[in-house]
Amino acid sequence: MSKFRVARRTVQILVVVFMFLMPVVARYQNYVAAREIDRVLDRWSGTAAGGVLSAVDSTVRLLPGAEKERAGRVQRDRAQVLEYVQAARGGPWSATVGPVSMTDPLGAAESIVASRALPWVLLASLVVPLVATVALGRVFCSWICPMGFLLELTDKLRAVVRFLEIRPRDLKPSRATKYGVLLAGLILAAVLSVPVLGYIYPPAIVGREAHDVVFAFFDRAEMGRFGPWAGGLSWMAALLVGIVLFEVLVSRRWWCRYVCPGGALYSLIGWARPVRVELDVDRCTQCAQCVAACPEGLNPMKNRMGLECDSCGECIASCDDDALRIGLGGPLVESFRSRSTSRPEGSA
Amino acid sequence: MSEKATVLDRREFFRVLALRSGKVGAGGGLLYGLLGLRPSSALPAGARGELGIVRPPGALEEPDFLARCIRCTECADACEAQCILLFGPEAGDLHGTPYIVPSEKGCTLCLACGPACPSGALTPLEARDEPRMGVAVVDERLCVSHNGTGVCGACHTACPLRNRAITQDFRNAPHVVPEECTGCGLCEELCIVRDRRAIRVVTDRRPAREGAT
């Protein structure tokens, strides 16, 4: 496994952990703020909910200044602990880590067209996602998106399905579909004054469902029920299951390739990304392993990744000839290079 | 040969079945969610009825709020008192937006939600007397101090703006000063009349479901 993929998997897993951890930390914060935490930990000791809470508690207490000594006893510095746990929140749709607020450009775009307003807070939370996307392209899809992660894993189920002698189909509608979905969604949002795309955008759904599941888990614990299944999923989770089933049986990575409005927006924002997968034509032996590896169904051999490539690096890992690498390229870099070498004697 | 034909037929049958049921399910689900075609009884008690939705402190007017809010859960995560709840997909276009059920848990005015909001749907507020989430209204027939069946004063004690937003007279009978009331609902939460609170927060927002009680 290439280092690139190890790094990517690590980030993807951390995002999933973050997504489930943030609501847990929010509940921990509630108990600390209400001065209930010790009683709750005591009452829930030996249960899953108590275990999760005490793990968070012990971790937070390791941070500098989170404990103080009072009357010969070491206890939490309540104000400091609250400050720590309030430093991060959110999920893949919109998150805050310390002073950095990050919102999905799709959510921001919807909010802007639906309300016809451009608040500063929204612009501030767009800085990191926009800069990252303009420079690196559609990396949200390959590094952050929990649904992309899930679909990468379920993609492997196609082999299982084939083993069961069921031939999975591979429908290939037009890639332009997702730009249509994006446009239609934005128009609908403007007409209804409701940001509707967030209701069908998987990272947003996953984040909300994770939040609800964790909150339901603690709600049940508060009622004295510590069963293994906490519930809290809404029927939106069925939408995710539907996307996965469709992907496994009917159309490979269909959501990311053909439908996802968020991916479409990221593609558009990152069209001129200077950091991209580059092909060394002299080294390429046209073995087409990268074509088979590409989750987006692109053809790295032709070096025309264009809008769609999310720089996941699977083609680089699959290449035996070192012909693919992350490098500088794209329209902006090309025009800069051609300008600096356009003198008559300068030949590339 | 005939065997193969049956296999194909069955496959075709399942394919059509899957496609049809998928379409009907997805379309129905979307309609169900967007239009909110569902019984209202599953909504939490305080979120239905004629009182109107209580939004977190600093929320914009309802149409603006619904347009700006990106349904991200950040305000609920930031809430210290855990009073901010989020509508489920059953609530139609309210899905994912934050609300408060004062009879379950009133807002403690920690004001952490305003700065947490990335979309500007919640305005950050500085002072605890700034929010205007609604106005508490006393039902003098239900209130024990008003109707003469007891002496209470719980709402007055609970009020963060004691003697400003809620004043008392004979037998601790509460009187709300609407201009001062933040609509935090701590009075409603603490009201000793439990079935239907004698003091309730009323807002000018629409109820969660039209016609529901």
C-alpha cells in the first residue's frame, strides 16, 4: 500500500471518528456545564455510555490546566474544561476546529441563493474549503467525505457479488448529470427559499444521522436503558443504504461520478487546480492499470483528468512504471509556463 | 434453453421490481419529507400546537432563518444546556433546523449557539437580556397563585431577569413584562402545573405543523 493511500485512509478514518466524537463531546459538555458529570459517570459506570463519557473525561483531563487542586482534592477546572470541549464541533457538512470554521461550499451556495444574503460569518467559514479546493481540486471527495469513504469500501463488495454469480451491472450515465443536479438544486433552493440540496447530499445526511444516533444513545442512557442498539436513525439513512446498494449492484461509484451536487461544485471550483495528478508520457507503457484503478472512472493514461479527478492517488499507486505522480499542472500553470518560455530561443 | 429463459425472466422480474420499488420509495420518501405528509402526533409536545416554534437566541425572522440555516448541527453541539433540539426529516422543510421545547428544557442563555452558527441564521448576542425568542404568557386560570389554589412563585425564581421580566404581587402571582422577556422558557420548564404549563412561551413563528394541537 502506498504512503499516499495510508495518509488518505488515516484522514478518512479520523473524519469518521471526529463526526461521532463531536456529539459525544457536546453531551459531555452538557453534563460538565450542569455540574452533573461526576454523578452521571458514577451512575453509568460499567455501561457503554458511561465508558464513552469517562474516556472523553480522562482525555480532557490530560490537557494542560484542565485539573486543579482544591481542598486537597484534584478536580476538573470547570471553566477550562468547558473552554476545551467548546473548541471543536460539527461534522463533514460544517465544522469548527479551534478558531477555524469550515462550511461545505454547497451549503454556503445554497444558503446564499436561498436567502439572497452574504453574511461575513459564512464567507469566513468558506476560506479554508475554497483555498484548499482551488489549489488541490476536489480533494474533499477523496479525503474528507464519509460517503466517499463508505463507497470506496463497498466498491470492494462488487467482487463479493460477482463471487455469488450475480453480474453487477455498470450503468454509465453522463457525468454532466451532476452539474444539472447542482443547477436544479440551486434554482429550487432559490425558488423555495429552503436549502434543499443538503437533504440529499450524503455527507450532510451522514453528519446529521451520526449526531442523532449519538444523542439518542445518551438520551436512552438517561432513561436508564443501556441496550446495544441506541436507535436515532431516520429514514434518511435508508437513502444512504439505497445509494450503496445501487452502487454495488447497478452502477459503479454512480453517486460520486454522476449525481453528487457537492462533487459537481467542488469540481467546478477546482477546475484550474495547480496541484494535480500528472502523467509522464515517456514512462507510460499504456498498461491501463490506472484506468482500472480510478474510482472516478477516468483515464489517467490520456492525462485528461480535467474537472472530475479528486486526486485520490489510486492511479499513482496502481502504476508500475512510475509514470504518474502528483505535480504542478493545469491551465493556470500551463499558461504561466508558456508565458515564461515563449521567447523564440526558449524551447521546452 | 427454456431453463435459461426462466432465469432471465426472473432476473428481469427482479430488475423491474427493484427499479419500480426504488423509484416509488425514493419519490415517496422525498415527497414525504419535503411536504411533511405525516401524522403530527410524533412531534414533541412543545413543538406543536398554537405556540409557535421557539428558535435559539438570535435567530432571524422565520423565512430568513429557514433560508439561511444550512441544517448543520453546530448550534446543538455548542449548546451548554442541551436545550437545542433538531427537527427530524418528518418535519418537512424544518428538517435539521434547531428548536427549543421550553417545557422540556428551557434556554439558559449561555449564548454559545450564536457564535457557533456558520451561516448567520443565528446572530451572535452579547448580553443575556438581548434574546427575543418569544414571550412568556401566564394562564391565570391555571396558575395556582392567580387562581387562589396555592402560593408558588417558581417562575419568578427561575427567571434569569427576575423582577425585570417577571414581577410578583399578592400570593406570588407572576406578571410578565413582555418588553423585557427573552422567551428563554425557564419559567415554563419550572412551572409546577405539569400537564399544561400555566406559563408558556408564545412566539410569532409558525407552529411546527399547521392545524396540529
